[in-house]
Amino acid sequence: MEHKEVSEVLEVPPRYPNFEQTAVKKFWDALEEGRLITTKCQKCGKIEFPPKIICTSCYSDEIEWIELPKKGRIYSFAEMNVVPRGFSPPITVAVVELENGVRLFSHVIDASFEELKLGDEVEVDFQEMSWFDYKKHTYFVFRKGKSE
Ligand SMILES: [Zn+2]
């Protein structure tokens, strides 16, 4: 099957986050430094991901930034054959449950669908990506690490 880039079939300019003006710019800045952070409500203790400026549980705006654990386990995973620009198919994507219960979705960079199973331990890593804005930035990914 012939693979076409999204830009070859899609004329509508894609939207992407404005990293400079977002209220959670801190999150994007931390990624550039190889740190994964999010917000925690100081009133009720709820940890949000993605980060929020207001707690979705008690609506308090008293939030603090916390660092997320780097280790977690595969909660769910899939193989994607239709992929965003900048990726070559197939890619493996997963929902990972971190050690503190927060679940994240991203790309598993070093394991195929066949090499993964539910409950596998993975680690958060960081990779420079170029999405639709043609400007590179860092995003979090998962790495299984191979035992040799
Ligand atoms: Zn709260």
C-alpha cells in the first residue's frame, strides 16, 4: 500500500498549540529540559494530566507544579498505521500508568506491537519532534529498554 503524507492529501492548515502564550507554558519548557511536570491541586490534592490552571475536581485555582515519576507500566497499547506527519508507519502507541497512578498517552519508541504486553515496565524518555509547525520541540515518549 502506498503511503502518503497527510500534507499531500490535506489542504487545510493544521492547528497546533501556541507554546509561547499557553497558561501551561511551564510544562513545555520543562520538556525542553527533559523533565515531565504537571499540576496538583493544593486544596484537594488532585493531580491532573495534562496540566490544568484550575482543578477539575474542586475548581480551586491554587495549583502547584510537581514532577511526575519516570517509571510506569503499559495499561493499553496499539499499532498505528495511519500516523501524523513526521512519523513513519507503523508506530506503537500506549497508555502508560505511572507509579503514582497518572496515565499518559504517547509513542513507544523502541518496541513494536508484537514486542509489548500489558503490564510491561516502561520509562519516560524525551525526543525532539517536528509536528505541523515545522518547528522542533521536545515531547515525552516511552522506552521499554531491551534486556540483552
Ligand atoms: Zn482540587
